[in-house]
Amino acid sequence: MARDLISELTAALGRNGDGSSDFDLNPETVLPAGRKLRPAGVLVPISIVGDVPQLILTKRSSALKHHPGQIAFPGGKQDEGDADVTATALREAREEIGLPPELPRILGHLPTHETVTSFSVTPVVAILEASFETIAEPGEVDEVFSVPLAHVLNPENYVVESRRWRGQRRYYYAVPYGPYYIWGATARMLRGLAARMSE
């Protein structure tokens, strides 16, 4: 089963396709020409240790200035010392959830995702074939939790919702799971993976 999943994920990541953005469901948004996006990398860590493959996510601290309390992948902006966005994702995962950098088996990347905060985010998909002790980074991560991978790979579990943001109605994807409200950029990137897996 694990071998089949790895093959399916690898094939999905190898398919051509456009990137995504926080503006996908808001086509009336006019983006400024010549805008500069800051590179960032996030890890999409899929554990295959147990019988049911699990996606590991974080709940950001409610004390943070940006995106407090939101569900996110481990990751962040690329630093000068990072060799590439994969190195960024691995460094951030070590800092945020205590993931040893040698543990993930990198399968590939999803197309970049542009955020409203002017980041160009590269999702780095990785398989975890061994368990590790999760350690939430104090002050940044309130919780580290897992969601069955099958839940986020099912396009039927996604809904489109909206809220007011800076005086306008903005639409976004959400893929709720139990007490966890997964939405925005995280849900959009996961939906992109789900679409590729269902092709």
C-alpha cells in the first residue's frame, strides 16, 4: 500500500500544471504589475508509519501577528543561508515541529502558490517512513496534529466559503476536519494536490 501511494504521489507531482494563488476564487482582483514576491518553502509531511497515511499540520499560535490560530504546513520564508526552498522547508519543519531533517524522503514539489502577503510558496511533498517526537515551537505553534491523507485528497471534502477582508468579500477553499478548520492558502495547495491525484 505504501509503495502504491508513493508511486501515485510521485506521478502526480510529475504532471504539468499551473500554480495557484489566494486570488483564484477572486478573479476581479487586480494584481500590481511588477510586484515582487518573496520565496518561501513549506513541507507537506505525509507519515506512512501506521496503517492509515497521515498528513502532519500545525496550528499557529494565537499570539502571532500574521495568520494567528490558522492551520498551516511547517514552513516559512527562505533565508539567505538556505540553499533552496526545499532546505527552507526542512529547516522550518525542524524548528516548528522538531522533525529531524534527515527523516523526510522528498518526493517532489507542487507548483508555487502566491499569497496575499506577497510570498511565492513552494510546497515540498515528503514521505515519513519512521516516527519522531513532535515538539511544537514555543510562541509560534500551539499544536501539531495529523489528518488522514485520504480526507484531504478527496475533492468532495472541499467547500468554497467567504468572509469580509479589507472591505471586500473574499472567497476561499476550506477542507474542515473535526475541530480543525483548514482554509485559505493551506487548503488551496492541498486541493491542488488532490486534483493531481484524481487525474
